[in-house]
Amino acid sequence: MPELERLELLVANPDLYDVADQVFPGRTPGTRGRRPAYPTFIYLILLASISIFETAEMACANFQHEHMWKTVREGVRQHRGDTAADSLPETGPQRHHWHDFRPKMLVALHEFREASRDAWINQALAQGMLARKRRGTLVRPHRSQVITGDGTVVKPASDQTEEFTIDEKTGELHHHRVDPDATVQLEGGDREIYGNKLVSFSVRDECSPHSRIILNADTARHQSKELDPDRQEEAKVALRLALEIRTRAPGNHTVVYDKAWRGTHRAPLIRAGLTTFTRQYDGLRPHPLMKYRYKSTGCTHDLYAAEGRACDRLITVEGKTLYDPIPVREVEYRSGEECRFYHILEIPCRNGPHVERIPVYETREDQALDPRTKRMRFNRTEHLRIIPPGTEAGDRLIGFRQDSESVFSTLDETHRLRRVPAYGADGALLIYIGYAWAKNSVALGISRRTR
């Protein structure tokens, strides 16, 4: 999409002006001091424009162009009236204006993130996504009911890790700007990248280009606890962000993430009523679930949790152990103060199938401490999945998560040299919030055209 068209859709987003007034209110009339050169909403437009024009320098340069600045003024005229538009300077802000206002954004970053999150979730609801009434089925939800999340490491403006270096040939001392929060982190399991980690969740409509809406985002700090006592690693940040979305968009939605979520992260999401799907973590040994004895037929079935689902433990004539997956006839959902999920199993048997119901949420019996180990008796949500991996429904949801990775791929391609033009975890998050505003404004504009 051309840069000018994206800018037109950005300045046509009314939520951007409302958030600016909420987080960065203008000066009260009659206040002493020099009148600000630009209203605060202009700086939010400039922030989002960094992801349109690659850098803040290029965004400011484009705002000096008559046609580009006229586009911004027309957006202001539409949402703030003729007086506000006509009172703007003849050209847009320059780099020194941006450098003066950016620290204020960083100071109010927490409030800015929350206000943006609420506006984005409300946009999704207004566009018919995350509806309270379920669309599709529990195991095959409609695309607009699936919240996909992912984490990525974004490269800072420089890869320098040492503040001072000495030129080996000349002996000259060089000073470098070093990102205070960046560390070497693994991405994709084995790829080392130096940078800051971001976590983001989004939703999109089915078969609708440019419909993806970023719902929530934050940083995941990976410095040591000594250097950063307030750090939160990716899985905990992702859990918090997903629960924030659930609070503001009630309903039995499906949330999909990668293997960073373990049972301890999935359990609170399931209690909140979210159908949670992740791939099974490697290396888990089969765990006994229940042994059923049927007097009427004289048969016994020993159920184990293996590969994320209930299996019938079988012993071959050679003495080998096999775990035969048991078909799930139905997934049962019960809402309440703490939501519950069950599998209705149909256990194959030579005497005819047996139907049993097992919980796939963390029960009170599971939470009780084992007196011998002093640990929880059974980490059920670690061993069982509501939607088992390897099934048709599970493969469909994995595809949705992979599709969501385009958000971060576009982020990399958006900025020069695939680097976020900022230093520090908060600086990277600020740029990402601007990027999300730019993308969500396109989704809003396209939605209005196609109604």
C-alpha cells in the first residue's frame, strides 16, 4: 500500500486523537509559558508515521512536504474542526520537535500502552471480531475468535555491546552508544539475535486482507535479575497480555501461542474461559490418568496422558508399551467463576466402546500438594491439551499462529536495515505501539470501505 494512502488512513483514525487527549492532555488556556508548537496528537501521528517512512528523520522530512502535511491537516480538520486545523503551522514538526516530545512519551509509556490497548480491543469488537457469542465450534472456532500471540527479538539501532573500543591500528579510543536493555537471545529455538524482546497478540477476520488488528503488546526483559529486578520473561508477559484481552473482551475465545507457555501458564487462561492451544512440549513422559475396570465386561483400561491427550496403555506380546490415542467424542465447556473444560472420551474395546468424561483443566485435587514431594499432585494442563496436537483442529490452529508471525516480519521490513530506530526496551516498545497504530488504522480504513 502506498505511503500516502497509509498516512491518509492513519490521520482518519478518530481513536488516535482520543488517546492523545487522554494520555497527553494539552495545556490549559491561560497557563504561563510558551505555547506548544504542535498539539499532542500531532506527535502521535508522527510516532506512527515512523513505521510508514522507516525513520523519524524521514517522517519529519515528509511532513515538510506541502502535500503530505496537507493530508495531516485534513485529518485534523475532520476530527478536531477547522479551528484546530487552521491553527497548525505551515509545515510539520522537525526532528528537534520530536526529540523534545519523545521523552514525555517514554515517561507516560505505561499509560500510553494501556490506553492504546483499550482502543485497539474496542476497534476489534466494533469490527465484529471477538464477539461474545461464539462463532464456529469450540474446537473449530471462527477465525475472528482466535487470538494469536508471538514473541520476537527486535534489533536495536546498533549492535555495539561495548561503550568504548580501541582501534587496533591507531590506538584511538572510540565511544559507542550501547542499548542498555539488549541481550543475546534465542529465536526460533537455535538462532541467536542481539536485541530486545517484544510480545504481541492480534486477531484478524477470515479471508479479509488487511484485517489484522494488534490487540496488545509489551516488552519481555531478559536482563539478569541483578541488573533488572522488574524483569518479566516472555511466557509471563504473554500470560498477562492474554488475560488483559480476556477482561476487556469477554467470551469463550481461543488463544494460540508457542511452546513458551507451559502448564503453569495455561492453567489460569483456562480458568478464565479461554480455549488455550499450544504445541506439546518435547520430553514429557507419559503420566497415569485413571484406571477403569468394567465389571459387566470384565475388561480394564489403563489411561495415560501422552502427547497432549488421553491414551490407552497397551502391552504388546513382545512386552513393549504402546500408548493408543483415545478418540475425543466431544469437548465440553462449563462457564462460571472458574471455567472448566472436559473431554468426552470414547474408549475402543472389543466388548464395545466405553464413554468416559475426564477434566482437562487444573482441578482442586491436582492442586493439592503431595506430602512426599511437596509439589502439586498432577500438572494436568502440562500433560493434556483441550485441543490435542496432531489432530485436524490442532493443525488448523498451528497454521493461524504461523500466519500471525507476519506482524513481526512486516515490522522488520518496515524500518531501515531491519532495525527498530530506538534504544532500550521502552524505546522499542514505543516504536512498536506506533507501528500498531499504523497497521490498525489501515484495518479500520479498509473495513469502512468494504461495509
